[in-house]
Amino acid sequence: MGQADDEFIEVLLTGLWLTQDSGAQEGVFLTVLPGAVGALLVALWQTAQLLAAQRS
């Protein structure tokens, strides 16, 4: 993980981006993570969503 700015961290993942068109901005990202890592990323995302909602 790296620091993206003062309020967020950046998480780098290796995986596949699947779309119908190679230039599409919408798609599905696939990666393989150990269960604990996946659960931690979900918890971090949920916390970030709650904090963002409190700020607005």
C-alpha cells in the first residue's frame, strides 16, 4: 500500500479487467486474495464510505 494523499491510501492489486470493449470504462476487475485480505479491504472501504458520508 502506498499513500495517495493525506486522507486516503492506495492499494495496488494484480488482476484482470474484463469488459466488452477494450476502451470501456465500465467492467469487472478480477483478482485472487486470501480471505483475510479481502475482508480487510471490504472493512477499509466501508469505513471510508462512512467517513465520507459524515463529512458531507
